[in-house]
Amino acid sequence: MTRVPTCSLLEWDSTFFGYPVARLHDSHVDAGLLAEAFDWCRAHAVRCLYYLAPAEDAPSLLAAQAAEMQFIDVRLMLARKIAPVQNLAAGVPISPATDADRAKLLAFAPHLAHVSRFSADPRFGAAAAVRLFETWLKKEADAVMVAHTPEGIGGCITCNIEPGSSGVIDLLVVAPENRGQGLSLALCTAALRWFADHGCTQARVVTQGHNVLSQRVYQQVGFVTQSVEIWFHKWFEARTPVPLK
């Protein structure tokens, strides 16, 4: 018997991109479930469907490929316990971002967009990815810290705390001209100390499988890989929604 797929429209994504975007929440899929999910998408006029597959689930990966879902990105989740926090980049000035700093951080959006799955998907494209990260950088975060260089702000990190005392690094970026100076290590160290000061017991971060530079930074400050997943996108032609039976 074919399983019923668990799909939902993503309100934020749909509003931002200007057309219905949805996600398939099932981790493990087969041809029947994907066919049902695609029918649901067509009935809801979905233009793009996201699916995140466990990298170790070969049958699901093969089913997604057979259903002409587009491989987009490799998602890595890394985590570590908060204590102890070792300073691996002493001497790099780090401070909380001021209002003036926050306006300047928008210049980092192209660097973040370049490695994102939205830039990798030509149907979204680089311009939309840059706009997305500009919006993300404007969002309120529990903590935003910047690394200073003689020329100005060389990088930033944004942090949030989730229920259960888990700290999350949302964004980490260093300008290309400032790489190799220890700014990423200093920003990560500052984030871990901020998490510790606010009662967090663990921290996690997500990065891309092809983003080796970021992986090396996180590994240097004690993060280890917790999961590997594969992003797929499925695009549909624009159409008017019809009621589901």
C-alpha cells in the first residue's frame, strides 16, 4: 500500500520567491510516495519541492533520481559540547555588532550566497540567493559578532539559542581578502564563549559538503560531523491550484 506523503507549503519561502514552495518531510521515500507527493504539489500549484534525504539511504537517493528530482547540495550537520572553549586565534578583535555594523554586513551576502543551494540551483539563481542572504543578515539574532581588521569589518558570525540549551551558529562569513588571518577561528571561539555564558551545553552548525574551508574551521574548534544529508529540488510548471479530492 502506498504511503501518504507528508508535504507542507513553506510560507516564508513562498512569500520571498513569489510562488508556492513546499517541502517533503518524509526522510525515506520510494516511487509510490514520490508520485503521491508530486500529485499533491500539482494540486497546490507548487513550483518547487524540497526533499532532504539521508545520505546513507541508497534506495531513497535512487528513487529521487529516478523521479527526476534534481540533486542540489550536500548538507552537513556538525556539533560539539560547549566546554571547554579553547582560544585558537588570540589577538583578533571581536565585538558585538553595532547598528552601524549591521548595515555594513549586507556586503557579505554575495559570499554567503555563493556556497548556498539556492545559488547552485539555476532556477533560483545567484541573484535570488544574494537577496535571500541580505534578508537573513537583516534578521534579528540572539547574538551577532564581528571581527575587526585595520580596513574595517573582516567577518561576522550570527548565533541563536534553541530550546534545550542548544546553541546554533546560523551564519559565519569572512571576506575573501581576510581569509587565512584566523578570523573564522576567532569568531567561532567568541560564539562558543557566548553560548557558554548563556547556559548552553552544546552547539551545532550546518554547512555544505563542498565547503571544505568552513568544515576545517569547525573541526579545528572541536565540531564533529553528526549527519550527512542530500538536498533535492523538484520543479513543476506554473498552474492554477485545484481542490484536492
